Amino acid sequence: MVRRIRSDVVRNRERLIEAALGALGDRGLDVSIEEIAARAGLGVGTLYRHFPDKESLLQAAIVHQVEFTVRHVVEPAMEVPDPREAFCQLIRDFAAQVASDRVIFQMARLHPRDEPT
């Protein structure tokens, strides 16, 4: 028996991820769970039913950003017949997304690269 997820549950999860992305962009990684829930128009209990902790919510936000990048940057570049132009478009579009999206910088702070030894 396949159990269908109720549409309000899906909607609440999406609202929480969008609220987290907005809060991260505005306030950075120090934003509280309570503020994210309030931005989504939901209670903290609803947030915790979807995400057991703040890190889980942030990971979901990262996945959301990666999926957005694939849909809006990578896939359009793959449709360009000339490989050189496709690569140039990919770099231009990705750079534009990074420059306009503060959340990407906040996410990068979660797991900084190891320093070379």
C-alpha cells in the first residue's frame, strides 16, 4: 500500500524551506528556528515535524538551491549546441546566480573547505 503525502504537508515543507532561504539571506546562519517558523507562518512544532534540527533544515535548503541551479543554469546550458558557448553560458549564468544569491555564501560557511597542508 502506497501512502500519499497530504498536499498541506508538502506545502508546509516548501514554505519552511523558502522561509529558511529568505532568513539565511537576510540574517545569516545565526537565524533562529523560531524566526524561520514565523516567516513561514507556521509553528515551531510544525517545523520540527519536518526537520528534527536546524542542520536538517539547512541541508534541505542546500538541496533546494542545487536543484534550482540544475534546472535554471545547468539544463539550459546543456541545450546549447556549441560546447564552447554552452560552457560560457554555464559559467555566466552560474556567476550571476552566485552574485545575486547571498544564501549560497551562507551555505558555503557551513562546511568550509579544508586548508591545504
